[in-house]
Amino acid sequence: MGEHWFRYGSERIPYKVCFTPNRKRHVTINVHPSGLVHVDAPDGTPDSDIRTAVTKRARWISTKRTAVLDQQKVRRVRQYRSGEGLLYLGRQYKLLVRADGNGSALAKMRGGNIEVVAPLGDGEAVRARLLAWYRERARQHFERRMIALAGQLNWVSERPPFSLRNMRSQWGNCTVSGAIVLNPSLIKAPRECVDYVLLHEMTHLLEHNHSPAFYRVLDRVMPDWRSVKLRLDGMATELLYDFF
């Protein structure tokens, strides 16, 4: 999936190109809820054809992207009070806040709730503890799944090193040295979406770009990755911006 950009008026708009094997339709363009612009094209489509398609729809892309970014600005602001919904591995939980004046802040999952004990019910303390809880859960789950998935990949002999980083528009990336960086917000997504991102990044250990060869490998290790990716893209705004 190559990264490109174009100008529309004073805007510099980035977009990503995904070359899809056996795709017979023409170039299609989508603006996802996160504001990311994705261009899907059949294998072998010349860059000039893709740029022409993007240029022809520049006004629509700009208008649509502005609309979704404006929606992000007016999204519901969390109060960090009991009853608010929380996502974890694609399942909905309820926040349960218990006040405690002893200065400590704890979080744990109990049944259908994520329970937070915070000093005097302080909203900022609840937020901080939730972030820490999600981050630790993400580290543990990502490590387990990377070990399991790496065992299915003949080019990976052991779990690659990884770290967590809060990112506004990426679920993960793979450095040239082979280290993987993952967004802890991904832990809120369904399990198959997490596996898709992990497999995507570990495929970069073999193919260090978004060439057709990269997608052929990804097709082999996760044949339904496109539908999983679409599901994840549809949740992007909710997952990437919550708690920030």
C-alpha cells in the first residue's frame, strides 16, 4: 500500500494506494471515518492512471475528508463516570467507578464491567488509570498473538521486537531494522482485526513495501484480510480518538 499525496487548493492531502490481485473493477476511492484516503486499484495500474483518478475526484475527496474530520471534533466528550461504554477486543463493557480516598487508583475487569477505583472519583485519575490498563492489556495480548502467529510464518524464526506508541492515524508500522511499533488503541478492536494488523506488520519483515508481492503474501497467510481491514477502518474514528 503506497503512500502518496496531492494538493487541492491550500490542502496537502495524503492517500494510500492498495493494489489488489485479480481486481477487475476500475480505480475506486474511499474516505474512511478516520479521514484516511484509500485508493484501491488492480495490480499493474500505472501511477499516472491512479493520479488522474484522484485528481478528477479531488473536490469530492476534500469535501468528504473535511466532513469526517469535523465529526471528530464534535464527538462525545467522556466524563469518565459509571455507565459509560468501553470497548475491549471488540466487546462492549461498562465503566464502573468506585471512589476511594486513599490516594491509589486501580483498574480491573469484572464480568461485563471494567472497574476503576480512583481517589475521590477524580475523572482525570480514572482516565489515567484506564489508559495504563489498556496499555498493559495491549502489551500482553499483542505479545501472545505475535508468538502464535509468528509460528505460522516460515520467514519469522522468533517473535520480533515490538513497542507501543499512541498514534493518530496508524495501527502499526515496521521499521527498517525489523522492529514493530503498535498502537495500544488497537486492543479495543475485535480479535481478528488485531491479528490482521500483526500479520500485516510481520509480512513487512519479508516484503518491506506495499508491492503486489507484499499483498500476495498477505493473501496467503490471511485470505480474508480485506474484509477484516474494512471492518477495522470503519471503527477507526471511535478507536483512535477515544481517551485522547
